[in-house]
Amino acid sequence: MKFSVGIAMSPLDQLIPLAQTAEECGFANIALPDSLFYMETAAADYPYTPDGSRMWNAETPWVDPLIAAAALGAATSTIGFYTNVLKLGSRNPLLLARQVGSVANLTGNRFGFGVGIGWAPEEFEWCGVPFKKRGARVDEMIEIIKLTLAGGMVEFHGEFYDFDRLQISPAPSKPVPFYVGGHTDVALRRAARVGDGWTSAMMKFKDLVETKRKLDDLRAEYGRADEPFEMQAVCIDRFGKDGYAELADAGITDSIVVPWIFDGVPFDGPLEAKQDSLRKFAADHIAGGAS
């Protein structure tokens, strides 16, 4: 099982040194969060906390994850990056295809595209996109982005998007992996049908095991059971050597961790303390990790 570092809500001037330290310690990836803006009053509850509240406020720092991947990629050489997850619904697929292809090329194919729909009506409506039919629209978006990233002249004629023959160059030299987020049955079916993996928000171990079983069944239904498939998890009740062994045995391929939280260092804590936590975690859990 690989380990990836979640950097959500860290000050922006810490991101490059954190990525560099994570690379030195043997972490596989940096998981890049996405948030467009903070609306003072939200029309919907946040779906991944028990009471629906957001875990951040108006002053919490965020950076566009695609720009972050390009910047961090320029400052590193081996560690990978993936969006965890980018909210597709409020964006344009052709513009995204250009951005994703650029990041993949500039990082030497060290980029994975984690995608979701988005939960907040404001993010859609205030960006000029209807909230209704968002799932079907995102399905078309994924198809378009995959189609254009494959290279060559392409066209698309769907319910929501329609364009004649065009080409985005250069195409990445390797396919960009798509990791589909979401806990609903519709999201799991989407991941099984078109994803190279699935990524969780915060979940308990028993729920991850059940989700893995559902995904295995769905992938078999779509004739994809023998294809490689990543299981990226944020598990909130399994830690330490025994806990991570349980996750690996359950089929989790990538555990997303925030090592400084284990050491009582807050999201806005000092850089040096976070780097110490990365080194400590690597020494305990990553083969050949820094001490």
C-alpha cells in the first residue's frame, strides 16, 4: 500500500517545501484539494461531516489544484500528484482538458485526475452552470476530457456539450488516470464504469470494506474486473502498523494521511513541525523512509 499526503488547508507558502520533504521521505503522491470559494450561507449541507458543517471558514487558504500540481511538479522530480477531488460540475470540459493535459505534460506524467461532481449549488449557479442534471452533465464531461486527452482530431455531440472536430496538442504521452470520488451508488457505478480508481472522503474501515465489495461487483458487471484499479482512502479509524496492515489486506492501495495531525500540529501549524511529522511517519511506515 502506498501513502499519499493530504495538504488541504495548509498555508500556500508551505506547499512546495512540504512536497519536497514528502518526496524525500518516500511518499507516493500529494493529494490536492479543491474549493472554488467560500459562500457565507450555504444552500446545502456539506455531505462528509455528521452535522453538515464545513471544516473550514472564509479565511482558510486554498489554491487551484491544477496550478498547484504544476508548481509542485516543477519543484520535485519523482513524487506524483492527484486532485482529491476536483469538482467538475461548475467547470468547462474543454478548458479542463487543456489544463489537465498541460499539467500531465509539464510534470512528466506524474498527475492523476481525481474528479467529483460538487455538492454546493452556489458553485454551479454562480459560475453559470445549472445545478440540475449535474450527474449526467459530468458524465459527458469525463467522456470529453478523456476523448481530447487521447490526442488527434475529435468531435462530440451530446445533450449538454456539442462541438465539431478539434484537437488539443500536445496530448500527454501516457493516459492520465481518472480517479472518481463520491460515496453514493451512482458515484460508485461511475467509478466502476469509467474510472481507473475510486477515492474516498473520510470513512470508517467497515464502510471502506463494504465499498470495495460493491466496486468489485460493479467492475465485474462492466467487464473490468481484471483491469488495474486504485482504492484511495481516508480512513478515520485505522492507524499505526496494525491499522495500515488491515487497510492493505482489505484492498486499499493508497492511504491518504496528514501526518502532522497525528502529532497535534494544526493545519496552519509551523512548516518545520509538519516536516518533522512527515519524517517520523515515513520512518515508521514507509520502507526506506527518512528518520
